[in-house]
Amino acid sequence: MTISLADVTAAAQRVAGHIRPVALAPVEQGAWGAAEGWLALEFLQYTGTFKARGAFNFIRAHREAGTLPDAGAVIASGGNAGLACAWAAAQHSVPATVFVPETAPAVKVDRLRALGAEVHQIGTEYADARDAAQKHAAETGALLSHAYDHPLIAAGAGTVMEEILRARPDLDTVVVAVGGGGLFTGVAVSALEHGVGVVAVEPYGCRALNAALEAGAVVDVAVDSVAADSLGARHVSSAALEWARKDGVRSVLVSDEAIVSARRVLWDDRRIAVEHAAATALSALTSGGYRPRPGEKVAVLLCGANTDPADLTHGR
């Protein structure tokens, strides 16, 4: 998978007027040391995550090319990518079939069905759902989408960075959580081409990008984290590794405890309820995993809010 700024620009043209532009909320002075900061509220996006951008770009590009079948789209997902695919398919009046692990959060499965998707719960890991989705595509002719490893998906995700930069052209750094690498790749393409650094944050228990950087190649990793329902890819895309190797990118690992704490801080201080994946990005700053220099202008991308808020006042 290769992706360039031209792909992100083309995606921005496709999604314009069909997605919610990202809003930036300033962070109180002194919250992140002497840095100046903003929270990018992408969890307000359709379906509750950034993935609506990539899914719409994917479906629309195939519609434009005449390659969108009547059988619609099929995807394997931990939940969020499936929600986005179901929503984007509905916007184009085609069906969506979504395969998720049996461990997918009930809140996401319920929302999938509410969006009109045909939902199948298969196995305990993403890989099980992926195999079932591939079989379904071969048997029905449905268009096989991917949760993160596709240039149209990654380019669509990158459109959020273009919007952040339009609002804050003086930005120095963007902080983003990493799972399979679709969001990271799209954001890195846009950010690095505009001279903005990227902090790629992962839980210790879901460190697919960090492990790939360490090994010098894409490798499989074990998955065990409070954020695994969104960030639990066993390996990153080759494009994510390619962009992570570039100057201006820093890989940071955080503990589950730091993630839970950051998520609770967002609730206690701002009444923002996000999923653990979104809190993963913020936890790099609240835990000291990333310390901005004085005067640095930093945006933290809060990527999703498909969560059960009942646990925000206790434990995980």
C-alpha cells in the first residue's frame, strides 16, 4: 500500500460536505507544561470515530470508478470500521455486511445493527472475522473493505489532519493513537508533508508499530490491553511502518493504567466520554511519555467515542 499527499487531497474532495469537520478545543495553559495545546474532537464524527472518513472515501471512489457492486460492501472489524462501512454504504444506498469477533463490545454491535448492517460474530480475534469476510466476498461478489490496510481508507483518515492544519497552520506536533496504522499513516502523510511532527502512541500490550520499528519489518505481536477492542491489530500495515521510519515521527508506549487515567480525566474535567483508544493518545502527555518543549504547539487527536460510559467513575 502506497499513499501520498495527493491521495489525501483527493480524499478531502470526495468527503467534503459528507463528513463533520473536526473541531479543536484549547487546553488550559499549563496543562501540558509550557506547551500550547488543543484537543481535536474527532469522536464527534459520524459513527463516533474518524473511520467514517476512510469508509466514505473508499465507497465513493468505487462508485466513481463504477466498481461498487449491487452486493454492497463487506468488512471485518473490531467494531468501529464496521460502523463506518455500514454508514458509508447506507449513504450510497448499498448493503453492508460486517464480521466482528465475538468479543466486540455490545455497544458497537448494537449500533451496527441500528445502521442496517448484517452482522456476524465470528471467533475471538480480528483474524477470525477477517477470514470470514474474505470468504463472504468471494461467494457473493461484495466489495471487500479493510479496517485500515488500504490506501483509500488511510487517505480518507488523513483528511482530518488537513482540517486540523487549516485551523492551526502554526502547529508543531500532532499526537495520535496507533492500532493497525490507517489513521497514523494518513495523518503522517499530511503532517510530515507540512512540516508537522507526529507522536505515534500505543499501549504496551498492543505495540504493533513499535515492534515493527524495533524489528525493521512488519511483525505479529500479542494483543492484551484495555484498548485492544480498537487498537488490537496483530500487525501494522507496511505503509504505516514506511511512514513511521521517516524523520519527524516518534513512537511512544503507554500503560493501561495511564490510558484509564487519561480517559477519566477527560470525563472529570470536560465531561467527554471517549473510548480507550482515544485516551491512549492523550495519555502520552498526561503520563509524561511525551513531554513537549516550552512553546510547542500540540494537537491531540481524540479519535473515537464508541464506549460504555458506565465505567468512567471506577476501574477499567
